[in-house]
Amino acid sequence: QKAGKLLFRFPLVTVRGTPLMCHIADNFEKIWAFNPHPSDLLIATYPKAGTTWTQEIVDLLLHNGDSEACKRAPTPVRSPFLEIFSPKPIPSGLDLLEKMDPPRMIKTHLPFHLVPLGFWENKCKTIYVARNAKDNMVSYFHFDRMNQTQPEPGPWECYVNKFMQGELGWGSWYDHVKGYWVEKEERNILYLFYEEMKENPRREVERIMRYLDLSLSDDVISRIVELTSFKSMKENPMSNYSCVPAPVFDHTISPFMRKGEVGDWRNYFSPEQSKMFDEDYKEKMKDVDIPFRDSI
Ligand code: A3P
């Protein structure tokens, strides 16, 4: 029991201003030194913004909609998580990447300023997905309940404050979405929104396809849209994170594929919380004009 406890609910350690899981912080120099190949693709998000969904779309696009090919392994094996480090013997993201040939689909939650410079020096394509703050926070709250490697979320009222103060793993949502937004032209980053993907998945799949310089048939695009619906991905053992069983991900507390909707925040924020959050949001986001929508 004691040893089990030691392995879980890792504390956060601040690296260059950003709180990260202690094992990531301890290995940060190795992560920072990672040198990607120019053909590698980076998929960057604040946690719970639609990473897994985007990874699945990209993998299917790269495999011309071949669903069997995309069931060759679970998401984190097909598309390694750059900065993840866990106690041995669990392989790190860097271990997995080392064993793969480029082009690789690399996932990261690092804020822009912590992304290894090699990605920009090598002009790697980068897809950033952003999700409105309130839904993003609700999703993160449930994830922190079920993911036993993350700090305890504590009660919802306190969680809202931690989110607003940027005290959760990978730091401030506000700085994260802004960091990539201001760099998107200079670094040729495709900046997507979860809400737009929900509203018109086909349009967004086609946008990603063009960004990857691919041209697939209408039928294949339709198939990809179908295979990456919330329902299909929830049922697919290679995309629903059933590969990470309890006690690490306790899907009985909250499944990884939880709801997949826009506007679930209304079931969590009281009117007072929402007002307080909106006022603070206005202040924090006043220097940028990012077209977020919290309903569709
Ligand atoms: P909810 O907790 O709101 O349901 P990430 O992959 O970045 O960890 O994000 C996980 C969130 O994306 C979860 O949100 C999950 O349900 C949602 N999600 C995953 N696949 C999806 C899909 N195909 N369509 C819509 N939402 C999806």
C-alpha cells in the first residue's frame, strides 16, 4: 500500500515557470535536448483539449483511412508523448521515439516556451488544438480524478481557483493557448479549435489533410470522419485508453472518453462562479483576440 502510494499522485515541480509532474521536471534537460527530424509532426495541446482525437485523425489521414492499420497499437505507442517520464520500467516518451523511424507523430502538452528548439529549427509541422477554458477545465477535473499519476483535484470550488492561478500540471491554460497563438504564423502552426471540430468535423479533417499536403478521396474523408466520432473512438480499444488500466487510469471513476461535448461546463459552474471566472478571463486574455466559443 505504501509503495503503491509512492508511485502515484506525483507532485508537481516548477520548470522555467511551469509546474510539471516531478518525473518530467527531473528529466527536463533530456527532453529539452530532443532533436526531431524535419519530417516529424508535433501535436500540441493543453491537457484535455482534444489531443487523442487529433492524433487519431492524423494517423488515419497518413494511412489513407485504413482503420486496421490504425489499430496496430494504442494511441500512446503510435504517437508517443514527448515529455512523459514515469518510474522504471515504464518506457519514457523519449525511449519510444528513439525506437521509431521518422516521420513520427509526436504529442506534447508543453507550453510553447518549453518545446525543444529543434522543432522550430527543423521547421516541423505543428498542429495545436485549443478548447474553451471552461470545458477544458471540466474535462481536466475529471481526468485528475481518474488518473492516479496526477495530483488530487480536490473539490471543484478549489479546482477552479487552481486552474485560474495556473497551478495545474502543464501550468496556465491562458499562457498555453496564447503562447502558440502568437507564434502560429512565424512557425507555420495549424491552430485548431475543439469546438470547430465538433461543429463541422469534416471541414476540420480536410483542413488537417491540406496542412499535411495530402489529398484523399471524398469517400476516405467520410470514413475518417466516421472513425473519429466520439462514439467510434470510445468503442475502439486502440484509441480509448483502455490500454492504461487501473490502478493508473481508473476508468470506473471517470472514463477517458467521458462526454466529448461542447458546453458541459454549464453542469459544473454555478452562475456566481461563471461570472467570477469570466471577469478574470477578460483580464487575462485582454492582450489577444483568440476566437474561443463555449457553446456551438
Ligand atoms: P471530455 O472529458 O469533455 O469528454 P485529450 O485527448 O486532450 O486528453 O482530451 C480528452 C477530451 O477529448 C475528453 O473530453 C474526451 O472525451 C474528448 N474526446 C476524445 N475523443 C473525442 C472525439 N472523437 N470527439 C469528441 N471529443 C473527444
